[in-house]
Amino acid sequence: MKGNPAFGLVSRLVLAGVLLYAGGVKIMEPHGARDAILAYRVFPPSWAPVLGYAMPLLEIGLGLLLLVGLFTRLSGLVAALLMLAFVAGIASVWARGYSIDCGCFGGGGDISPQGRAVRYSLEIARDLLFAGLGFWLFVWPRTLLSLEKN
Amino acid sequence: MGKESAKAAKAAAEAARAQANAQERSRERKVRLIGGLVVLVIMGGLLAIPIINGKNKGPATNTAAALPKGVTKDTYGVKIGPAWTAANADSIPTLQLWEDFQCPACGDMEKRSGAKILELADAGKLRLEWRPTIFLDSNLQAQNTANNKPNSSLRATVAFGCAVDQDAAEKFHSALFAAQPAEGKGYNNSDLTVVAQSAGLTGEKLTKFMECITNKTYEGWANNSFDQYSKQGIAGTPSGILNGTELQSGVLFDPAKLEQAIADATKK
């Protein structure tokens, strides 16, 4: 089984686009990323500034690697795990009864609870889809228009 | 063609393939090394952006800043209601309510629970303390500036302090959230004067309020309260902290559940 190199290319480009956009928006407003991380109430507040810098850098690094098709297997795995971490974060704030903007693409912080279930469900479904693309690349890293052949 | 030459041709083809494979592997090693380094260099370069942006942090606490009536340096919050000075004050729960006047979720929370919170505070059942923060000024800078109303959270908080001095804390706070524009539109001083009028300020009180906002009397105080917000690592706005424990959004935004939580906190 080699998977489907054309679908692999699509997966790479979709994930790269999402990660580069998300990371780019966050790095332009690192206070926003810090506040978004605080709103999750998962990490101690003192970690938020460091994570607010590290997360967009990781997203941009992964996005670039996936864009050109380098270390595809590893990048796909890390991207998938990152997406699952986001899913866990959203599920956790949902279960604990907070209403936040996921801060996925900038923004973040507390928001009104109106329409919370629908919003959280859609965000989780979207991130699971992205995680699926990442795992695809982990299993079948051979893709079209890639800088590496295996 | 003999068997021998066929074998030789096959061997030669295999050798060529092996060589091609080796060349490909070597090319890939190079591409991975160079590509990996390029990505690392780009990430390192991007690290400079937050370091440059990180410089425009809010000012540190200025202990000499003027404070609105009744505000003390331990919290810089505005204490509301008679419970604070009641004989049994210690048995009445405290609610620290962190809000940014530009935050839409705060406006929504006020619409739902604001009246109940004030009712309980005014009835002496709750030691309510409003804790203003102005973190949205940096997030909304572009929109506020495009609308010619930069630093609207700061300006609104200054005006709130000015209204506290004119004994209009509650009415001004309610009127300000009732008049909250779409996120990013912001407030200028004439907007805030209209809010003060709708909060019932007239005559000399209104004149003093306008002097106070024009002189930006409480900018230092607003920044000090924001500094507390950052130092305490408050997770966002609105945040309601009842007797030291943060309330879930589902409770804070629901007046019935909120009243129950406050009643439960009172029994303890």
C-alpha cells in the first residue's frame, strides 16, 4: 500500500495552509495568543507567554515543511498530535463549562455562551479532520510534488 | 546473444539502478539537511517579531496614581454595595468581576446577569468589586484607530473612575454597557459624556465629570488595575471570582444559577 500520492499532496497543502495561516495570525499578535492560552485555563498562567510564542513558531515550521514536502512522515505525525491536543483543549473547556473563543486563528478569550455546543462541536470536528490528514501523511508519506521520495 | 552477455547486461542494469538509488538517497539527505536548516532559520527570524512586539507592554504599577473615591491600592477595584461595611461583612461572599468595557461577552453577561448582581450587592447580600481591565486596547488597536477612537477601553475606564467620584458608579456602569457599540467601534469623550447624562449626571456633577475625563485624571489608575489583571493571570473577561474561586461561564451568565452560587457561598 502506498496510499494515494495525489490525495497525499492535497493533505499536505491543506494542512500547510491551515498551519501557516494559524501561526501567521498568532505571531503577529503574541499577546492575543497568550490571552487565548490563558482562556483555556489548562496551563499555569506563567506558562502562557512562552507558549504564546512557541505555538505559532511550531505551526509555521510544520506548515513550511508540509508545504514543500520535507520530513513529511514526521511533520504529519506532529501536526496530527497538535490537532488532537487542540481537540482535547476545546473538549476540556467545554466540559468545565467555560465559554471561550478557541483562538485557533488569532483572537481568543472568553465569549458569550450563546451557541456554545454548536461552535465547540464544529471546532472539534474540523480539528479531527485535520488530524486525520496528518495521520494519513504519517502512514503514507509519499506524495506528489514533494522534495523527498520516501 | 549468449547467456553470459545477458547476465552481464542484467548486472550492469542493476548496478546502474543501485547507483541511481544511492544518488537519490544522497540528494535527499542534502535536501533534508538544507531544507531543515532553512526552516529553522525562518523560525529563528520569526522569533524576532514577538520580541519586537513584546516591547509595547503596559506600564508597571504607578503607586502615585490618583484613585477614584473609595478605591484602595491593595486591589484598585471599585467596591459596590453596603455589605463591605456591614457588621457581618466577613460572612458575606465577595465577587470580583473582571471586565473590559469593550468586551462583547462582558456586554452580553451584563445584559443577562448585571441587574441580578447589582440587586444582590445593593441588598447587602454580596460584596461586589468591579475590577476594570483594558487588555482589548492592544487587540482592537487597528479597529479603534480606524474609527478615530484609539484606546477606548482606557478612556471608558477613566470615565468610569470619574463617574465613581460623582457617586454614579452603578448607573454609569450599567449605562456604559447598555450603550456598548459593536466590538472595535470604541468610545470617544463625547460618547462617554452622553453615557454620563443617561446615567443621570447633570449640572455641576456633569461638569466635574467632563473635566475629569478631559484631564484623563484616572489613566494611572486604569493602568494599575490592568497591571493587577496581568499579574494575577486572569484568564479572560468577563471573569467572576466568587470567594476566590472562578465561576464557570454557565453560572456567571445565568442569573438564577449565579444567585444560587452566591447563596451557597453565603452559608459557608
